[in-house]
Amino acid sequence: MGIRFVLLVNKQGQTRLAQYYEYLTLEERRALEGEIVRKCLARNEQQCSFVEHRNYKIVYRRYASLFFLVGVDNDENELAILEFIHLLVETMDRHFGNVCELDIMFHLEKAHFMLEEMVMNGCIVETSKSNILSPIQLMDKGF
Amino acid sequence: MAADASTVGSSASSSGGFAPFLVDSLFQRSLDDMIKALRSAPGGESSLIHRLLAEIRREIRSTDSDTKFLALQKLTYLSSLYFLDMSWAAFHALELLPSSVPAFKRTAYLSASLSFHPSSTDLLPLATHQIRKDLQSPNPSLSSPALHLLALSSSPDLALHLSNDLLSLLSSPRAAVHVRCRAVITSLPVLRLTPDSARTFLPKLVEALSPSSPLLSAAAGIFCELVCSGDPRPYLPLAPDFHQVLLECRNNWILIKILKIFARLILLEPRLKRKLVDPICELMRRSPAKSLVFECLRVVFCSFPDEETAFQLAVEKVKEFIAADDDPNLRFLGLHALAMLQPGQSWAVEENREAIVKSLADPDPNIRHEALRLIMNMVFENNVVEISSLLINYALRSDPEFSNEILDAILVTCSRNFYELVLDFDWYVSLLAEMVRNPHFMKGEEVERQLIDIGMRVKEARSELIRVARVLLIDPALLENQFLHRVLSAAAWISGEYIQFSRNPLEIVEALLQPRTSLLPSPVRAVYIQAVFKIVTFCFNFFVNAGVLSDSKCNIDENTGAESEDSSDVTTFKMESLELKKLLTSKSIIHILNLIVTALVPLSECNEVEVQERACNVLGLVLLLNGIEWKTDDVDWRIDGKIREIVTIMSSAFSEELGPVSMHAQKRVLVPEGLELKENLSDLDEILRNNDVPSSLSISFSSRIHSHNEDKEESEPATESTSLLAEHRKQHELYYLPTDKDESGSNEHPRENDVTNAVSSEKTTNDLLKLTDQSLVSRLTKPAKPRPTVVKLDEGVDLPSSSSKYVREPTGDLLSGAVRDVLFYGDETSPTIQNTLSENYTQRKANETSTISNVDSLLKDSSSPREREIGSSSSRKNKHHSQGKERNRNTRKNETKEEKGNRSSARSSHHHGKHKLKQRVESGDPSLAKAPQTQAIQDFLL
């Protein structure tokens, strides 16, 4: 149950952010990401956002050139995860102002911190955008 | 931020240090520089990364913390996105953890939580002190990264050492709420690593479950995780708390978690349904959040099949989901929800039939897959013909992948449990042949298996099999398609084995020898040549015998193995044999023998031994036949020539019928005396059991099993081989096919079936829809003719079937054991003491019987007052609160009650349902204490 990993991948299939909440070796991660990216990027807009892969369910959503992929357990609520992805994007949007791939590339740590504020060990802890962003704003001020 | 850091780095480094480090920090690449470099070198990334890593390795050893920080930041970036191992840098991350610069500390923690793991990080214990210090810090920006590291990378030792600090953070009212929330979540991995800490943690976590608690969301999350991933039984006493949250909470995330918890608990305590139906219906009606509605649907479909209003409501919601034309997600989930229904509620699937069939044409393959699965679940004996034919036509127009998915679904469904859905095998065999014509066909292996399997198991299907095999073999176009080679192999085998059903064996020989067979892979070619061998033997035998016994009873019966009891059968055979007689003249046989020689002589020098050997066999036979006189029209040679002897021997080699081999045949063979099988090999038992391959498919061409007509055979002048077989059979009767079963089936010759052609011109889904109008309904029509016998072995033995899911009993792991101790017995009583009081224990069990029956009678009395319950939710709230606190006291109260000897032998139906569990308790597993569990929840249920 809960979130197993969060991946941000661009249109070319390059990983832009990877956060795992369960331990996988680097080789397993490389294989998993390769397979998932191949599966999800081949799908189009008219197709649903859920893909089953190995023992995971991948819930994904595309925003401009970025794919947000979340791996969850099989009995997780798919629609709730979609809402979570949307919340993540909105939060990033609010912080970066119309977030794009470059923002995440050049502020990877910050993106990780935002995710840390929202998800802890695969469990969603915070869903209020201002609560998520207030520690980040503190960081920006140098605290 | 990265740019800032680099300027800080250069200014700080001027103040001191060694010359090489000075150079490093002066010219150190910033993170931004590195990312820009990576972006501008998309082709040569790997060499660049190599260089960057070399730089980082040097920089990270710097005594200057700015340089070190930047190096670590770059390394973390590279490692998380380019799959680079950074375990070698664990020490440097640890070095930065105590830094007083917040940015350094954050990066160090991030790096550690992304890369540390007890299995690969030996240095983890070194972090203990720093994590403790940060956990105790009042500053959330220090404690929350420390919690993250603890949650993601903890080892049992670390968890043990830090659990007290975590606990004080969890319960400290001074700590910030969001830190306490994180502490609640972190307690889950800590509990898993150190189950003993459940005693101290659980009360705090249960406290956080109250609807007013600010920690509720985190607590719901971890209880959901605990209940769903382990044994849910210990959490049953918390049902009132969960229920309270369900009633009062307005947060969808939390409600979803609570519903998931209840979905598990209902399985253990079905009476919870009564409490849950109303709130869940309310949520389904009112909630605008589809995610929450879907979760309700899931609970209702899986757990409330008998609650009519809830079920109706859920079915309505599913319809809305499926009808969402603009949202593929809802359509998918709607179908997915229908697939959860048990067979008893298939009417709900039926109601959505139209939408399901339409979904077969959905642009999304996942949705099509769900729709197909639903349709296949609706296939019954009476509609299998229509649905399969429709789907096969539909497959013609689908994309290759889905097309094969459809074919696979049909093959699996129809062959399930020895073709139990198939009444008319002629139809099914021609369906298989039709499948092969699909341009995307890729299921060769399965079709091969089924064709041969049907041949062996269903006598009545053999003439149709031969017809189909002939059509397949004759078409030269099919030889090109590599996916069909396996099917052709089956067709060739069938044509050799059941040639007596053919109207024109010579035509088949020609087909088997056509030049384009060189396109076949050699194993299939070998089967082809072997089939030629068998057919030639048959033809020659027929030719020789037909001349002698032309007017009396056809002698072919003996050789074909067909029963002669049925008169209509005999007449058809007589007619066919007349035809055959006209066909098989010495002239045509000479022609065929010449053809064989021309085709096979080149193969007698083939590289492949199988092909070579079989070709030589056939050529040898031809040579033998050519060396004897039979080509004249003189009758004498037929009667007592050498030829007759040869023919009898040859045909007797092939006369016994091949049958399916029982899956358990090997197990029935008695172990010979003096053979030690088990000595030192008992360890292998487990492995062997897992690898038990169903052997019913394995056909042995060498050992022919004599299956029937035994008496007849014995009265005939038996050849050496058959008499040996008969003797063998007498000795080992057990391993042979049952003789009576084969003959008990009806011999009525099945009619030609034309259903398959009826719908071949359909083009659109709408037509498909119209045609399925009736077909999905389970109608009870009487089959037009009796179903032919399918030879099954091992009836009554449990076969490993794909449909029966192996439900695993949740095993009592350490954590749930610990949780059970806390939630059932309270904190102050030790479970070990409890267990030693076995006398007390049995007494309580007796008491339990009585209390449960009381509960049941009360439940029966209060069957109507559901409305009352809704109205007085506030009063109930108080009641629940007091119950939550008094739970422990209740337990004790009950114990004192039982001392008064309040016993009753009344057994309730509920008790019966729990029978299994009770048996386990009785069979000496005292940790499965059911008694307190029931007591804790009974008041809630009232």
C-alpha cells in the first residue's frame, strides 16, 4: 500500500527526478525505469492513466513535456494518486511559476524537498500547498 | 542556491587549506555548470560523467566543507538520475550531517536518504548520534529531514536506539504538528524493525486516531498500511475508532484509507457491515470526489453483495463511470470494478453489456483488455458458440496485439477444465482452424496442443479433425507463416494418426510431400515424414485386405480401431471404404511410392538426424514393398504372399490408439523393492512438488498404450507386439486408460456445423453489439445433441486450475503478534503471563460462546432501528468515546463475569463461521486468542 516511487520523466524518456520509497538496487531501478518509460510514453491522450507493471500499478499524467509517474501498490486508489500528482504539479507551479523541465533540472534538491513535505515513506502527509511551500520559502531566505 | 554556494565556496576557501584544495575550490564546477555541461553534451554523456565523477572524488575529500558540500550535491544529482553508485561517498555525507550551515545539512540528509540502505551502507550506525540530536531539536527544519532518513534507511539497530526519541517526539505537545505527523509515519518502519516497541508506540498511535486529532491523516495512513500488509486480526478492536473517523472526518484522503481498513476487517467480522452500510451509501450519494466514490464501490462490490440498496447504488455509480465518454480513467475503473463482482452478481455485468461490448473498440488497450476479461467471464455453455465466433471475427479487425489477446482468451476459456464449455467439438475444431486464418495469428503452440489433445480425448471429433488437418496441409500459402508451423505440425500428426477417417489419403500424402515443406523447421518436417509413413502403411494395408475381403465385413475395423457396434457407423464406413477402394488401386499406389522416393531421397542425407532418420525409414519401407510382387492384378499374392505378412506387422505397429496420459501416472507406479527413493532426498520434496509439470500433453510415440477393444484383439490372431501389450496391461491394469469410458460415449456422428459462417461479414462494433444482444444472457437451451465424451483422467483429483486462487492465510508475523498483545490485553498485562493462565483461557473461551450468542440475539432484536442510529450520531459519539477508554476495563469485567459460571452451550451461526479459527485455537495455538477480540468489539456491534 502507499506510494512506492515517484518519477519525473521527459518526453525523451530521460529521468528528471526519481524518489523511491522502497529499496531497489541501481540495476533494478534502471531496468524498472526503462520498462515503465517505454510502456507509458507510448500511450496517447485518449488512453487511461493507469498501467499495470510487474507488481506495481503505475499512475501517470503528462504535463507539457514532463511525465509524472507514480508507482503504487495494486490496491491503491488510482484516482487519489492522480489527484496527488495534480497537487504536486500545482505546488511546483506555484513555486516556480509555470513549472517546466528546466526548473526541475536546475532545482532538483528543491523539488525533492517539496516532495518530502508532501510524502513521507510512501504516505501522503501534507496536502495544503501553502503548508508544503512554507519550509521551502524559509530555505530560500537562507534558514 | 547552487550559484550562491559556489561563491561562498570560493570566498571561504581563500582563508586557508592546502594548495590543491585551493585550486579545487577556485576552479570547482558549480552544480549549474555541471548540469549545463551535461545538457550540451547529450551524445557523449558517459565520458563526461566519468570525468565529472573523477573531479567529484577529488573534491569530496577536501577539508573545506564548501568544496565538500558542492561535490556531494553534484554526486547526489548524478547518482539519482544516472544510476551511479554512491555508496563509497557515504562517509562524506555523514561528515556533513553535523554541519551548522542549514544548506549543507539538508543536502547531506537528502543525499543520505536517497542512497543509504542498511544492506549497502556499513557506516549507518555512525549516523545514530546526529539523528538523535536533530530529532531532539525544536527546529522543524532539522528534525524533519532526520525523520526522513530514519524512515527510509533505518536498520534494526538504528530503530532500536532511536525509538525512544521518536516516541517522545510523537507525544510531545510542544513539537510542531507537521513534525509529529512525520513522527507518526516514521513509527511504522520503526515498528516493523523492532516489533517489541509496539507496546509503547501503539497507545500513542491509537490516540492519534481520534477525529479531532491533528495527526489523524498520518495515523490513518499507517493503520491502513498495517492492516493491509499484515494480519488484520489484531486491529479488529480498533473498529469503533475507525468507524468514528468514517462518520466524522471530511477529508477524502483519510476516508479512503479508512474504507480500505474496513474492507479487510469485514472479512473477519461480517457483522461490521450493518454499521457501515449507511455511511458508505451516504458517501456514494453525496461525495463529489470520484476517488472516494470508487473506493466505496470497491468495498460494496467486494464485501456487501447482499446489501441491496448499497449494491444498487454502486451499480448505478459504475454505470456513470463506464458511460464517461470523455474520461478514459473512469471508463477503465468502471470496468475494473465490474470485474471485482462475484459470479452471483453477474446481472450487474449483464446490465452494462452494451457498454462493455463497445469498450472492445476503445482506443485504449487497457480498457479493451478489461472489457474482454468481463466478456469471457460471461461465457457459458449456451453462448460460447456465438460469443467465440463473434470475437474471432472481431479479432480479424483488431490490431495484432489485441487480436492475439482475444484469441488467447477464447483458447483459455474454451479449453478450461477439459473443454467443459464445448458441447460440439466439430464446431470447436473448425473454430480453431478459423483462428489460424487470422493474419495476426501467433498462438501456434496453444492451438497445436489443443488440436492434438482433442484428437486423443474426443473420438467423435476425429473426422472433423482430419478434415481440418487436410485443409491446413493442402494450402501451400500457410507454409510461409512461421507462427503456423506448430499448427501444421499438429495437423500432420493428426493426419497420420487418424488417417482412417480420411476420404482421400493419397491427397494428404501429396500435401505432406509438397516441395514447399522445405520451409518448415526440421522438427516439424520430421513429423510430416512420420505421418507419410503411417499413411502409406494404412493405404497399403487397406489395399491388400480390401481385395481379399471385399464382400464380407470390412476388415478395416480391426485396424482403424473404430467400433463396429453402431450400425450407421458401419454403413458410412462401408461407403467410405468403397470409395477408398476405387481410389487405392495399384496404379495410384505406385504413383505415390514414386512420389515418396523423389521427395525423400534428398532428405536421406539431411543434416538433421530426426529428418534423416525418418526419411530413411520411409524409404526403407518403400524399398521393401517394391521388392515384393504385388503390382499384378493376380489375386494369389494377396492371399498368402509375403506381402500380407509384412502389411500385418506394419499396421499392427500403428494400430493401437494413443491416449492422454494421466497427470498422476508416474505417482501410481509402485516403487520396486530395494529401491530407496527417500533416503537423503527428502529435501528435494518441496522443489519437486513445485515443478510438477502437467504431463497430460506428453505423447510418447514409442510406447503405444493399448486402450480398448481388448477382448476383440485377443480373439484375433494377435501379433507378437499386441499380445505382449495385452499381457502388460493385465499386469499393470492401473496405469492404462479405462476401457469402459471410451466406449460409453455416444457414437452418433455429429452433424456438420455451420454456425461459424453465419456472421463472417460483420464489420462494425454496432453489429457486434446487436448480435451479442442475447448471447451474453445465460439462457437455458437444450443442446441439440449429446455432448461427446471427453476422456478425462484423474477425475475427482484436484487439478491445479488457473481459476482457483490460492488464498493465503495471513501469517502471524512478529509485529502483528506484538500489536495483538497490546490491543487485546492492554499494556500492563504481559502476554506471556496471559498465556500461562491456560486454565483461565479455556474458561474464557467457554464464556465467549455465551456472550456471542447474546450479541446475536440482540442483533436480531434490533433489526429495524437503522433510522434511529442515524439521528443520534452525537449521542453515539459520546458512547464510543467512553468505550474506547473502557475497553480494557470491559475485558476485565467480562473475566469476572465468567467466574460466576455464566455458561451457555448455545451455538450461534456466527460462531459457526468462525469455526476454522477456533479449531486453530484449539489445536494448540494460544497466540491466536480470539476470545478477547470478540469481547472488545461486541459492544460496538450492539
